[in-house]
Amino acid sequence: MGRHRNIEIRKQLLALFAGKNKQVSEPLLLYLQLLQDQTDSYCRQAVQQYEKKELDELTTQLTQNLENLSTEESLNRVKDVIASSMENVKHDLKHFKNKSHLIRKHLKDVFYWTKIFDDEAIFIKTQIKTIDKVLDLLGHIQDHEVLISNLKYFRKTVLSDSISEYDMIKKMETRAEKKKESLLEGANKLTEELLLNLHKN
């Protein structure tokens, strides 16, 4: 389902970067649609294999396990996990551009762990909102990276470098790259502010 969603996002971004240039967008949309059609069959298989009973059993087991832990004990364990994840974010921040995917992974862990407990048990609301904003930006960065990869693949494997569409797609890649860099800059700044505020607290 994630792959299916990713292709849908790429189609939306393509429409944004191509604008009214149907000469370029239509063949690319056809290419993405073919990829999505292939993904459809996998999605159907996954849905057919889904068993609600298994999920219900897992939910019951998790609930029972949590009941065996005191709230204080659980909170302390989660705080240790979060502290470790935030240390990884701090370490990777030095190479934000190259490690943005890892930072996203660590912040996702932090964000979802904070949702288990009452508000402000771990972070204050403004800090949680900042984490959410960073994750949103990092998600958009990932979407742009995949689009750029698809554009390059299509340009190099399908098109001849002698036709006008080749250069048009290359320009789209450049525009998408600039947008990605802008998103990276915003995410980097917000992450730095988050870590600074956590250090103050």
C-alpha cells in the first residue's frame, strides 16, 4: 500500500512540476500508471491475506503485556528509548542532508512513543508539534527524492538525448532538486531548534 501511495504522490508532484507541458507529462504519467498497475496486484494479494482475527489476538496480547507493567516503569523504559533515539538524531544532524532518512526514522519512533502516554508526559505540546512538522517536511523530501529518481530513470532508459523531451525532463529534475533542497533546509533548521529546546529543558 505504501508503494501504491508513493506512486500516487509522484503523479501529483509530476503535475506540479510539469505544469501545462503535456508533451512531457503525458508519457511520464503513463509510465507511472504502468508502475501503479503492477503494484495493484500486490495490494490485492496483501488485502486478501489480511486476517482481522490475527490482529485482534495481537492487540489483546499487547494490552495484557502493558497491564503487567506499572505506568511509571513503562514511562521510564520509553524515556530511555526516546533518549537513545534523540542521541542518534543529534549525531546524524551533522550530516543532515545525507542522513535525513535515518533522522526521519528516529523521529518517527520518538513521535509514536510519545502518543502512548498522556499529553506532556515526555515532551510539551509545542515540542511534539515541532517533531510532527519535521516529519512532514522529511516525508515531502522523500517524495521528491523518489520523483527525481523516476524522472532520471525514465529520461536515461526511455528517451534519446537528441529529443526535446530529454532536456525538458532534465529541467524538471533540477526544479524538483531545488524544492527538495529548500525542504531540507527547513527540516534541518526545525530539528536544530528542537534539540536546542530539549537541551534547555
